[in-house]
Amino acid sequence: MTADRLTDARLTDADPDRLDRLDGHRPGPVAGIDIGGTKIAVLIVDADGAVLGRATHVSSVGDQDGAVPAIAAALDEALANARLTRNDLIAVGVGVPGRVDPDRGHVTLAVNLGWTDLALRDGLEAAIGRPVVIENDVRAAAIGLHQRGVAAGARDLAYLAVGTGIAAGVILDGRLHRGARGLAGEIGHAIVDRNGPVCACGQRGCLESLVSGPSIARRANVESPQEVYAAAVAGDPGATDLVDDVGRLLAWAIHTLVMTYDVERVVVGGGVSHAGEPFERPLRRELARLRAASDQAAELLPADIVDVLPAEAEAGAWGAVAVARTAFQGSEVVSHA
Amino acid sequence: MTADRLTDARLTDADPDRLDRLDGHRPGPVAGIDIGGTKIAVLIVDADGAVLGRATHVSSVGDQDGAVPAIAAALDEALANARLTRNDLIAVGVGVPGRVDPDRGHVTLAVNLGWTDLALRDGLEAAIGRPVVIENDVRAAAIGLHQRGVAAGARDLAYLAVGTGIAAGVILDGRLHRGARGLAGEIGHAIVDRNGPVCACGQRGCLESLVSGPSIARRANVESPQEVYAAAVAGDPGATDLVDDVGRLLAWAIHTLVMTYDVERVVVGGGVSHAGEPFERPLRRELARLRAASDQAAELLPADIVDVLPAEAEAGAWGAVAVARTAFQGSEVVSHA
């Protein structure tokens, strides 16, 4: 789906008064909203990319009846910080951790939020009176990184998000790759150990069953992956083995993404990666080992191909900003089947 | 690279008299030549897709000095069978098992043929006096399957070739996906067992090190994978275990291709697959097991997503035909980075 098609679809939508809210393609502030399992992050950004305001609501988004009020409240807080009102916004982009149908504006399924077939776009537009576009959060972040940030301008890039779930957003030849059924990039459910633990998806030994945030915590019998990384830093041998294993498995995922897609950049983000150096070191060690073993791996996986984002990169919220801009400000066409 | 760009590049090439050989985009017979490790297969096809003649030279292609004469001799045999001469051909497409630079017309590296940086296009054009286009054999086959055959019209498909090597040719949104460095689809060097055998590429436990034709033979201490399949059919327990393992690993490869690319069709071909039902049964059993375990796998891997080609499909030679047509008869644009 191209940006033009997206806009066309919206302009020809059944609801005629939505036309009044589109305001054409004009410069001005947009909001990017990143929905997480435990927080809602909002960025208000002007046409030049300057941040006008931000807000982070640390609370559960709640069930799907409570979703729209919770998102609107977080948006209003960021607007107040920016000394703006809803009417100043050209558009709002929202990244959702789950399966999204951007054409219909529905969240088809967001397991970790407990949402099923939620008409989030129309609900938010009715609540806030501004045009809204929604996208899967990882894909939104990939679009954002392609437009801005460490991978700006790369024709082919993968954004590997390692958090509550694991998935990749993939830009090929400058365009978002969705796949035939909108499920491209589901590397979290590639099988890395056929004798591994049973994944929530039903398969055994999915990448996600071993190195998602909850899986890392479960493997160490603690509450969070942050505890595991802290223990590894403190010298705990079991925690060190575990974070080394996470690094090996994520290097495998990067290697597999590069071997299949031949992307020129891989950007790693998501909550687990925010552990920083203790997260990054085992990953880079394993990538170096792969590179040393094979000329082909050395060519496909040069040392500078991988970037690990700091939490401050706000990849999710910037991705939501990029999605809003692409849909409503005529930015580069970034999507294809 | 689009077909137009390919043609433009050729028309603006340094050699002015090549213009005379292009003859514009007109209908007429083309030749497709599939270079293998032990044979050269040639198809002569008219503009309507009817086969006018064919030939198979069962002999080593030889070192790179002998490549052009060997290919020209196979072409001439097929032309004689079709009662045509070289001058009747609009163009010749050649599929090569190795790394190909279609813009320069060079075979950069074909390990199994022993060729390095061979200017095959210009050499063949000088020898036969007709326009030539060369392409990697697996990619050529994917282009051919997209234009014709079991996957005709699929917007997104992967052709998984299991032979002397293992690789995938991938069509996304109707176009060949090459990747940033022209190495997309190298699933044969994805790592399936980090404690597995050392692969020719230097890594340990690549898919190719376990289920390529030579690897299957090596694992059974015999000369060819055909012997292993024959022994499995005859009830040999060790051979049965081995062909079951091959099926499991190739199902893993298909699953991984679908989880990353979300293609709507996967076509399996190549010499190993020509063992037929004893090859296909363990593969389909493992795909059914994956499907039964997971709703997501069931959605992404429906039973009819995978086709295994019979040898008679001649996917390589038809792919070379498709490459010739795409470059010289204005067929659909089928390539992007």
C-alpha cells in the first residue's frame, strides 16, 4: 500500500465529514504515539523534526474499552507540555504492538494488550477530532529509522525489536515490506531449538520463547530481564551464561535476516536491548565469531552493519511520527505488499 | 534493476555494433540455457511458449576457458532439433549456478564450476552472434515460475532449490528481490545446528552442510543422494532416518522463509527434490506437524502453499527463457534491489 493509496482510501472513505479533518497535505506539528504493554509514549514534533513536547504515561493501557481515553489523555498531556491544542495537530500516528490493518484502521489482534479487532483509528478520530493513522509498532519504527536516525537513507534495513515479543520491520528498496498476509518479519517465531520450550504460539523452541524479555526472566526465575543483566554485570555465572546465550541467539536472528533479505543495515531495539553494553557485548562477540569463520558472513555481516539503539532513541514514538507524516504530509512512499 | 534499465544499459554499452544485434523488442524464438555442474540443458521456445527444440549435454561444462564452446555446442544441438539457426533467435538467456552480475554480464564466482569473474555474456555474444543475458540459475527459475508454471501470477513467492547447493530465489510484490549486495535468499547458509558439520563456507551447521545433495550422500557414506532415497524406499532404517531428517530441515527452511518474507507460495526444486515422493513425504509430514502445533503456522503455511516440482518441470531452462524474454521482449519488470 502506498502513501497515496492510503490517503486516497481515507479520502474516499464512507464518512464524508472526515474530509474536513484531513486539511490537505500541509506542514505542521504531528503527534507520534507508541503504545506499549505498560506505558504510552507521546512525541509532538514540528515539520522540521524539532520536538515540541513529549509525555510518557506509565500505566496499563487497559482493556480495549479503555484504550481510546487512555491514549487521548497521554496525547493531551504531551500537547500541554508543547503549549498546543489538539487543533494544532495535522495528524496523529499510533504504533501498536500487534497485528494491524492500516487500511481499515483496525487492531486485528494485540495479544499482550488483550485487544481483538479494535477499530482504533475511528475511535481515536472521534475522540480527538484529528486524522489518525495506525500501524504495527515495529513496522512504524522501521519506517521512522529509514526516514531519520541511524539508518536514514538505507535502501534495505531491518529493525529487530526485542521486547515482550520479537519481530522485525523490514524496508526493502526503500519501501516497507508487509508480505502476502501482512506477517512479514515474524522472526520471533522462527524455530531455533526444536527441543526448546513451548512458545505461546504453540510451536516449540521459537526465538521468542528463549530471548524475549519475559522468556529471559523465566529462564532465570526472576521478574524481569533487567534483573538478569544486573546479575551478569555483578558476575553471577548463571546470569552470565544466560546473557551470552541471548547474544548468540540474537546474532543468529540477525545472521538469518541478513542471509535471507540481504539488508544493508540491522538496527536492534526494544526493551531488552536497553540493558545497554551487557546486552550488546555478547551479541557483538558472536557476530565477530560468525564473521571470522566465513568469508561470506564477513561480506554480509560487516562490523558496522548492526546498530543497537539506546532507549533515548525513542524509536517507537519517532516511528509513529513517521507514519503520520507519510500518510498526511506526502512523505516518501514507504510501503508495498 | 528493472528490465528497462537492463535494456537501456545494454543499448548504451560501449560496443556500438551490439545495437545491431538487439533487433528491438520483437516476438520470436528465444533460447534458455541452464548450466549445471554435470550438464547443460537448452530449451528453444517460441513467443507463445511452445517448445521448438531442446537438448541436454551430459558432460562437465569444464573450466572457464571451455565454457563458451561447450555452451555454444549445446545450443547448436537444440537449434538443430528445432530446425532453426542461431540467426532465428531473438535472444539467449543463461542461468548459472553461482554469483552473477547481470549488469556487467559477469559470473563473479561459481564455486561448483570453478569459474571466477568470467565475462560470460560478452564471450557468448561474440561466439554466437546473438544477444545474451545471464542470471543466477535459482533467481532465473524464480522469475520463470512467476511468469509461468505452478506459481504463475503469485505476487510473492520463493523458489527453494535443493541440489549441489541450496538457495532461494525470491519474488516480492511481483519483482525479483536481489538484496543490497545481490545475495538475498542465501538460506543454504543459515545456521540450523551450531554444533553441526563445517560447511564449505567456513561456518558450522549451515543448512547446506546437512541437506545439499553432496551432504546427504556424505552423511550416508554413499556417492549420491539418489542412493539414499533408493535405500529408504527399500526400507533401510538408517536411510529412512536420514531422509526424515532432510524433510525436517527443509520444512524448517520453508517455515523460516515464510516467517521472514511472508510469501504466498514456496516452490521446491533442484536435483535432490527429483527423488519425488520419498523426498516429499517427510517434508510434508513435518510441515503438517508445524501447522498442527500453531495457529500462526497454520495461517502462514497452509497445505497448498508448497509445491515440489518434478524434474520434467525444467525450472532452470524455463527460468533462463524467462530471463531472455524479460530483457529482450519487454516482459513485465521483475527485478528490484
